[in-house]
Amino acid sequence: MILCDVGNTFLHFYYSGRIWREDPNDITLKKAHIPIYYISVNAEYERRLLDSHKKCINLAPYIDIQTHYTGLGADRKAVCKAVSDGVIIDAGSAITVDVMEDNVHLGGYIMPGISSYKDFYKDISKVLDVNLDLSVNLHILPSSTKEAVSFGILKSILLMLKHTSSSKKIYFTGGDGKFFAKFFDNSIFDNTLVFKGMQKALKEMEKKPDVQTK
């Protein structure tokens, strides 16, 4: 089977240990005979997936985690299902932060990602539309507009993440996850986290006689 995470920018796929992404405007799947189990946060891109492949099963209704959070997205449920205890940070166009303890979701929050922050600055003034310096020194005050914007974006994100992480293990995933992980000693980067959660949900589905997973 193929797993698919339908995001707001790309569709990410997993098959036999391989991960790749596809443009929602140009889905080029060739394995028409293999079923796709997917989760989605974008209804339009989900429709395009369904139009491009005949055997698609929405896995979202089968991803269960213990939480009091209202409106938790399928992508966040999936990464949380993969981690029994720790802080999960999915750093993409938006950054989601969720805390798990003894297989219970304690809560979480959402903040803009690096690219979204950059767009905010551009909307304020054209002067602030600069290429970011991701290697900017975060320990001294900036001395140029480029450094100032880069400093403001990275420092604000990192301070929030460090405030939440405490002593728990931190699991980073998403497009910018590897970059942020290097700022934390007690962290790991795992770009398969969402798929691990989906696989765990699939195993639970197999135990239900009324659900077909083959």
C-alpha cells in the first residue's frame, strides 16, 4: 500500500521505505493497482488525489488518540500517534507543536513557519522583503535589515519552542524540522513521523473485521 499526507503545499507519499512529494497540480502516480491510504488538510488537493487514483481510502477517521483538544487535524493526530511521550514539532509552512505524555495528548499550539513569517514582513514593507540569513548570529544584535529580519523570525520561533520543550524528548519533522533540530540537544529529526503514525493506525484497522485494508 501507499501512504499519502495531503498538505497545503504538496502531497507527500510513502511506499516501501521511499518518501517523495508531488505537486497537486501535476500528480503523476503510476501504481494504479496499489491502494492509497491518505490523510488530508486540504479539501481541494484531496479531490485531485481522488481524481488521479481509483483506490484511495481516507485513514483520518481511524486515527484515534486520547485528547481533550477540539479540532485536532489529521496530520497532527498522525504524528502524535507515533510518539508516546515527548514534544512533537512539525515545522512546515505552519509550525505545530504538540505534547504527548503516556500516550495522552496534553495539548498544543500553532504558529507561522519561516516562509510565512517572511511573507508577513514583505506585506509590511518592500524594504523588509529580503532573503533570510539562516546562519545569522542569534547572540548579538543585528546590524543590517537582512540580519534584523532573520534574527526576528528565528529568535521568536526558537524562544517559543524552547519554552515548550522543557525536559522532554523533542521530535522534529517537516520541511524545516532538520534545521530547527540542531538548536536542541535533546532532539531528533524524523521525516517519517506522520507515516509511522499512519502505519500504527493501519495496524489497529486490521483488527477490525468490518474494515478492508488489503
